[in-house]
Amino acid sequence: MAPKIGHRELFSIHQNRLEHHQANLNELTTNALRNPLREHLDISGYDIKNARRIQTSNSLQVGTSITVGSSITINQNIALGGNITDLDGNVLTFGGGDGGGISLTDLSVTQSSPSNISSLDYDNTTGVFTYIPPNLIVNAANQTFTQLLTEQPNKFNQNGSPTTSSSEITINWNYTDIIPTDENIRKFAQGSNIKSRCLPYINEIKIQINGTVTGTHVSQSNTWIDYQTLSISPNEDYNITNRLKTITFTKRPQSSANNSAIDNILSKTDSFLVRIYGINDSSNNFPNISTRALVINETAGGVAFVDAFPPSQPLFQSNQGKFSNGNNYHLTSDFRVNETEAGVTNSAARLDDYITTFSENITSNDRSLRSGYFSLSSQSGTTSDNLNNIPSNTDFTIKIGNNNLRAGTKYNYTVTVSNNISTANSPSSAQQPSPYTRLPTSSNGTTLTLTEATQETSVTSSTFTNQNVIYLNSNISGKTQFNVSNTSNQTFEITKPYTDGQETTLEGFGRFVDNVSGLVSISLKIDGISRETITFNGFNQTSGNVGTPSQSGTTYFGNATIQDMYSDDNNKGFRLLGTVSLKNINDIYNKIGAARSNVYTLQYDYQRNSIVNAATAGPVYNVYIDNLSGLPNLSVSGTDSITVNSVEYCMGIPSVENFTVNLQRNYSNINSIYTFIRGDRLIGRIAAVQDVSWSDTNFISNPNSNGNYSKNYSSSNKYYTVSKNFPNTGTANNLTITEYAYSLVGTTTSTSNQIAVYHYFDNNSFTRTDDNLTPKLDVTNSDIYEITNNEELLKLGSNLGGIGVTNYSNHTVLVQDHTLLYINGNFRTNASFNYPNVDNYTWGDIRFSDKYNSGSFAFSTSGTSDNSNGYKWIVFKVNQSNYVSESISGTTYKYYNVKGYLQNTIGISEATVSKIKNKDNNDAIGFIAQSVSSSVRIGNLSRDFNTTDAWYDQPSNISYNTMTSGVNKAKYGTNHTSALNGNWGPLLDTDNGSNDIYIYIGFKNLVDLY
């Protein structure tokens, strides 16, 4: 028989040409048979259509028909299930060369069952074709390869019977029926991961349950409910991965039965159904879930948990902890069980609840640490709580009490437990005695504020110097009593304060202080002798259980009290509170002692019995008591005086430069016979002498017993800080002295003592360096001149150009009677600042050869005496070289800026300078003199320059009045009328004029000018 090619090989070669639907497998395209075949071709049951050429070196077997457009080349046999026709549809016959052969009626076909090896055989003796078709089923679920690829995964296989217990149900399955029978085609040859290559492809596995639901979720009763979805990872093969072939259901506790429908089903022992099925990525839901899902034990009604048993008896392991939450107490201890489900070894049941039953231990003499004076009924109760799924032979912690136990008390207790699959409780544990619960904490400390708050005073006495001490004196406000820091009720613990684990100790609280006297004492000691004491005792029956305080008086302390720290049954009887208050100590002479030099000692002594923690004695306070009364006194001894030591001159007028101040004082009532004075030992002080450079001067002394002191204050090189101009013919300058006397009672301030002086001091005309004065008007190498004498002054009436002047270069030289003084910081008239008459002042031992007394003298413009309407004169020499050159409209003007010189250099006021320029105002007048072309020329500063007949061409041997009022007065005008910036001054003949220009200025003496 000719060799054949099986269908598996054909699909492997041409799998990319197959269609995905069974109906398309009836045809092969032309290209499928385009290349020559080297083996037997068996395509029983199929047509070959539209092929251009079929060529095979072996046999060709076709089930129905072949349509060929070109040729067929067959080297061996051809087996057909029908006729062979030509292209026109005519049936071809084959026979011998003589035209003989067989007819179609001589042939027949027999078809056998499908086989993995298909064939078409011909019996040439009988004319019978035997056809065995190919077997296309690839798995035990009777799926073809195409079905395997396109349908949802078929039904899985249940793998044995479920394993059931009271706590778990385990179900196993496999994929035997749905995977290809031929191991060689169980995975695609291509794909990005193992999961995508497995046949059939499964994306995930669904597990659902169906059972009776009661309670909250009854609407889901007897419906399929998603229990779990098993996801297949990219590199997993579900057929060899155990986790993808098993599921375990764990019994749920009854307490969770209403959490969900699943919890409700799994909390009972009722039967329920489980189904398992796979899902691929296809949207084709064929076969549907009901058909393809594996239902476990479906005919037996499903699966069910067996009845559960409670845990075995809890076994005590150890007492663990003592807890207090806001003085609410509970205990903990550890237990374990050998079996979480009695009689079931390795049960999956877990402990989930416990109940503790406890009662106060009433049989033991040491059952409570509470004071024996308290009788309370026995306490009992239960505590229940959840456990966190505890397995067997594992310690778990239970609570005794739920923050409701009594302090310092022992209890007996038992425990029962339950598991998560049974509602029954275990047998009770053996009864256990507990340790003492914790003691109540201390709400108050033991600290008391026993300190003083008296403001300390800096004191010096005959026994100590400048110490801050407690100084008391009933005559001094704020020092009449001994003050304590806290006068409020202070509450403190009498018993021993709480410490962690105190319930294991045997002293200082509860029954250990019953009938104990003198637990705490507080007293005030003065000079080491107790004046008043409070004692606090322990619990006793006669005082209503809480103990008693005893108090010797209430002079220094308020009424003391004692009470239990707690009032509730769980906490009372362990701790005692005391209340004490301190009083300020007034009436010091009776409550402390009489005034004395020696110190008093005061001490609040706080003592605690060692069983309640000892306390140390309080600080010792030194207290000094005095009886000084009334403010201190001060008085003048002798006569206060100021003696002039030196003077300085300005234009011949002396001013007091420095002097010596002498003051003598007596001070009394500074201290009592106990010699307490201020700590700084300050007795007196002269703070200031009016208008004098007096330095604040203190009188410091050690104390004496009579309280009287004397002091002579003498200070030289003092000076006035303001001008003085009080002649002895008028009212004296009374200088007020600001001074003080000091004691611990207070300070006496006095401004009633004065020094009467008759001194002259022109403060504004000098600058001071230390004790020395320097005139502000510098006449050294200066250009300040005065008209030489009265004779020269008379030339004002005859020969202005011939007036002689003298340079004033020494302030000690007395000026002429007609000279304008520099006084009070400027050149001023007598009306502006009163010129002194030197004889009218006192100068101590200083004597003068010449004394100025001509302040009221004045002279007319003719140089004669005129005290009512006359002038004082001053002369300034300036340099022509300092002229100002201005170009106006192409014309150059050269002039000397008199306005700028007088205002800015000399300091004459703008108003006065304006009067000099005003020809119609004679309060201030001025003219200039200059040698021009070797002839002295004069010019009027109040008239404008005459452009046709200049002043420097006019004769100078004329009077002032001729210059200002004569027929040629216009010719003597000097001023440049068009000067810039409001300046003015004489236009100059700079080519012929000498460098020296003299400016004569006259101020009318009775007009306030400067």
C-alpha cells in the first residue's frame, strides 16, 4: 500500500491556512496543494477544487471529487470515492488498450470508523474501495482542534472525594478531559508566555458556591455566589500548578454569619454546592457555564462541614500584667489549650473568644492593701473579649476585669474559651489566684510652698554692709509684715506617693498607716523655737476613717484638714490628703519680736515620717526688725557760696570762666539706734545746682547710733551753663539747689536752698573746652578794626577819607566807647543785648585795670555824643582781590559782595544788612574807603553806582552828611544794581584801586540790631 500523510502533519504544515470555523474545513485552497507531495495523499471526505496541477510521486486518495485545470501526475495508484471527469464534466473511464475494462457498477466503497491513521484501499479482485476517515477529535471531551481553540474551556474533572472536617472542606480537580490527548500538541509553538501557549487557553478559574442563606442576605439564598477567582500568572501552566487544582473552605464563626451570604453559608453545617469552571478571553460563551462547570458531588447534594466540638480546657501559664487606666484596674494572664477542638487532633479551628469569671479573694488575710477601717462587700464579675484566631498549644492573653477591679486587691478567677466553628464553650480552667491590682496613683504631690515673698531690702548696719535682707518696720509701708509666697490652701499627700509596683511594698499607704501618728508635721520656728505646729496622722476609726490633724494654734497657719484622696469604693482607703495654709505675719513686734540690732531667724519646718518619704526642713530666713519712723531731715550749715576763680574776655568784657562751689549740710533722723541704713550707705546727695556744671554728688557714710551726719560739699572748676547778667544793683541770680536726704523710711527732696550770685557770663560768645573759654570772635590776625579814638571819630563830620582806624587783635584790650560790641554771639547794639557795666558785678579776688561801663554811650554821624539817637561803629578790612566778576549782556562787572561778607562771614542778620543798603533807613548805615590811584576815595553803601561819575573819582575830604545828603550824593553811590542772586556791593576800579577796602558799619544803639 502507498505511504500516507496523516491529518496532524497536514495541519502542522498548513495551520496558517486553516479557517477558525468547522464549516470552512470542507475545502482546501489552491495554494495548499501547489507544491509536489512526496508521500501518499489521503483526503477522504473532502473535495479538491480549482487546482491548476496536482503532482505526487505516490498515491492520491480523494473522498469525493477532484477538479484540475491543468494536469494530474500520479506515479502510483489513484483511489477515488467518485468519478473522474474532464474539464467539460464528462466522466472518464480507464481500461485496457483494446477498449476493455470495468464499468462503474463493478466498483463499490466500504467506509470504516475514523482512525488516527486514515486510508483508502482498493481490492482489485472485488472492486471494493475501503475508506478509513481521519479521527479529528483531540481530547477526551470530544473536541476538535478548532473547538479547542474557539470554545470556552470544557468541564474539569473532579479529583477524588472532598476532604471534610468540622473546620475545613478541601476540593481537588484536574484538567484530564480538556487537555489534548496527544502530549505533543498541548502547547502552541509560539506565544509570549507559558499561560498563552497552554491548550486549551484559560485566563482565570471561577469558584462559586450555592446554598441556603438566612438572615440579612437571604435574597442570595440558593443562588450561585462568587467565592474566589484564581488568577493564572503569565508563567504558570494550570495543568501542573497545584494551587490551580485545589480549594479549601474554612468554617466561619457564627458571629460573622450576617457579614455576607458566603459567611452565612460557611458558618453552618448545612450542605452547599460548589462549582468550578474556566474562562478564556473569548466573548463566545459556548458551552455555557451551566454546561461546562464542574459541580462537586452534585448528585450527593454537595458538601458540608461536620459537626464541631468546643476547645479543650484552658491551661494556666502565667500571670502577666497589671494595668491602670485613670485608676480603673484590670489584670492579664496567659493560658493555652492542647486542642482547639476537643478530641480533634490538628483541627483547623481557632480560638476566638474567652470569658473570665472573677471574684474578690475573701479567704486570705492579705486579700487587700486597703485600710482596715473600710468594710466593703465582695466584688465579682466576668470579662469577655475576642481572641485573634489562636491555634492549639499557643499562649493567649486574657483580661481579668474590664477596668473595673478594685485597687490593691487579690482575685480568684477561671477562664473558658470558644472556637470559631462551635458555639459551645470549653470547660472552665482551674481556679487561679491573682496578684494585687495596682494602687491608685497620687493626685497630689508632697511638695509645699513654704517660702517667703517679702521684698528684700538692701541694708547696711553696724554688723554688715550692703546686704539684701528681710527688713521689717511697722512705720514703713510695704515692710510691716513678713509675707509668704502662698497663702492659699495647699493640698498635699500625707501617705507615701505612688510608684510603679508599689502594691508589692509594705509601708506608707493603706492598712500600713492605720493608727500611725505623726506621719507629717509642719511648724514655724522663730530663733529655733517652734511657735506653732500641725501634725497629720494615719487612718483611724475615731475620725471617720481618714485620720486626724492636730494643730497648736492659728496665728501662723490656717485651719488644717485631712481627707481620703478618693471617694469611690475602688480607690478609697489607700491615700490621705492634707490641706494647710500659711498666713502673712503682721503685728511683727508681737508675733516675731521687738526691734533690735540682731537678726531673727524664721523657718517653716516640714517633716515627714520615713515610711511616707522623709522631707527636709525648709530654708531659714534672716529677718531684721527696726522701729525708725519719719523721713530724714537736711539743713544748711553756714552759708552756701560760689567763688570766682578765673575770667575770660571778649572785646574787653570779662566773663566768669570757672569758680568753686561750697555747700555745707547737716542730716538727721537717718537711722534708729539699731543703725540700719540704706545698703549703699547713701546719706545725702546734691544732684544739681541751677545753671552750674555741678556733678551729681553723693554723701556716703557708715552708720552711727544717733542718726545725725554732717557733710561739706566743695567743688572747684565749675562753670555756668547759661548766660548770667544779673548786676548787684538789680535782682540777684538765685541758683536753686536740688538735693536729697536718705533713710530706709524714705527720701526727703529739697529745692528750697538757693545761692545768690551777681556774676556776668556771656555764654553765647564763647566756646568751652573742659574748664576753658575761647571767644567765638577770632581777632588773631583778623581784619576787625575800630575807629582809633574820639578825635578820629569826629572826622565823620569833616573828612571821611581821613578817619584813622586801629586793628583790634586782643580781647583783653578794652574797646573804645563808640565801638560796637560782639556780645551774645553777634555784633549787637545795647538794645539787642544789654552791655554790662563791669563795676556792677562781683568778681571775687579778681581785679581789673580798665572796666567797661559805656554801654549806653552813642555818637552822631558827625562824631559827637548822642546817647539817644547815636551809633556804635565797627570797621572791617577786606581785600579787593576777592571781588566778584559778572558778565551781564556782554558787559563785565567787578564788585565786592558786601552783602555776602556781612551776612555769611561776620554773621550780621539779613534784616540788618538790608537796612544798610536802604538809603531811606538810618538804623544801620555804612560806607567804604579805598585808595584809588593813590587817593583815598569814599563810597556810600546805601546808593547805587553812578555810571557817569563814579565814586572812586570823587573827593573824600567831606562829611558823612555831605556824602549822603549833599548835591553830589548820587556820585558817591557804589552799589552794583544788577548783581546776581540778590547780592550787592560796590563796583570797583580794580585796575587802579588798592587791595585794602575798609567797610565802616554803624548801628543805632537804641535799636535792636544784630
